[in-house]
Amino acid sequence: MRPGYRHLLVGIVFLYLLIILAPLEKVGAPLRVAIAGVILILAVRTQRRSGAWAMQALALATLMVVATLIAVVSGSATALTCVAQASTAILVLAAIGVLGRTILASASINASAVSGVLSIYLLLGLLFSSVHSFFAALITNYLGGAGTHPTTSDTLYFSLITLTTVGYGDIVPVANLARAIATIEALTGQLYLVSVVAVVIARFEPKSRRVATAAQSGQRDDTQPAPGRDDGAEDRSDPQGGENGTNADPDDPAR
């Protein structure tokens, strides 16, 4: 597994914990956006050539963090929630796009590709969580069982139980828009598992098998005749020193 994938998974888990443990928007919102920016940069680092993309990712992350800090200064709770969640959604969506591009460009399905697929699944939960938080700040009673305005922890919980289709219990979608987004999220989670994840796992090739396949390929290449060489051709040289397969005349005056 490439170091970029290990760091990426750690960053995603850290963002999950930050959403759960620091729900206060004035403190948690800028931190969440900053961590989402770091996740995007780490996703870019999983590519083979990430120089130009890394600078663009850093610029986008910086812009989103600055926008969130401006919303904090404005003093409006609704504006802060909307800006922070929109910024998080943009950064997470960009990270999903980068990871998808990297996985599609992979020559083989190895441990790194499996880690990338897992990272995308976890990022999908964060993406829909940000979307739910964005609309919950604008629509009263967006979710039932979570109060008038659900916290980011509530929307993350609701997003994950929707994505995994566990089933609703204490928090349910109430607004029509919430039901529509929840339906899209549930379909996305199921289609992702039965199509993308299933195909990747089926094509997964352990390192030992890849090494054995490469060794067998090398042995086959060694047994192939050299280009331009005819192994079945007869030796046309005369063992007595003649050329073109003819015997020289001993009475030839030219000798």
C-alpha cells in the first residue's frame, strides 16, 4: 500500500472523530474544512504525477478555509453552517474524483486500489452528511428525531445508516428534500457495493501472485528465439572452407 493511502485513511477517520467530538460550529467548522482540504491533498498524492494537481488542491483548500473563517466572523450561525458544509462537500467531492481517476488508471488491482475503494466509500458518507447539514440549516424539521436543526454529528449518523441501508430508527427523514436525498444516497451505497467493490475484490491480485505471474512471463520470454534468427536454417558454410555450400576445385588456377 502506498504511504498516501495510509495517510488518507487516517485523515478520513480523524475527520469522522472530529465531527463527532467537536460539534460546535465556531470551532469545529474551520477545523473540519481544513482536514477535508488535507484529505484532498493526500488523495492527490496517491497519483504518480501529482505536482501540478497538488498546487491546485492546496489553493482550493485554502480558499475554502478562508471562506469558512469569514463566515465565522460574520456571526450568522446559518451562514457559517452553509458555508462550512458547502466547502466540505466541494473538497470531499474533489477527493472522490481524484481517487476514482487514480484507481481507473491503475494497471492492476492491488492493496492500494482496495484502500482507494474503501476511502471513496467513507468519503461518500461524509459527502452526503455535508449535504444533509447544509439543507438542515435552511429547512426546519428537515430530519425527525434530531431537533429543529440537527448537529453535524446527527447528520453524519443519519448519512451512514442511510448509505449502509441499516434501517431508520431514532432519526428519520421528514422533509421531502431529505427523503429525496436519502433515496439517492441509499441507491448510491448499494450500487457502489454490488458493482464497484464487488468488481475490485473479484479482480484483486495479491503481491505473491503478481510476482509469480511476472516470473512465468519472464521464463516464456527467455524461451523465445531471438528476433531474426532462424533456428531451422542449415549451416551453409562448407566444412572444408568453401563458401555457399560448394567445394572448391583443386585444379582451379585461381587458388
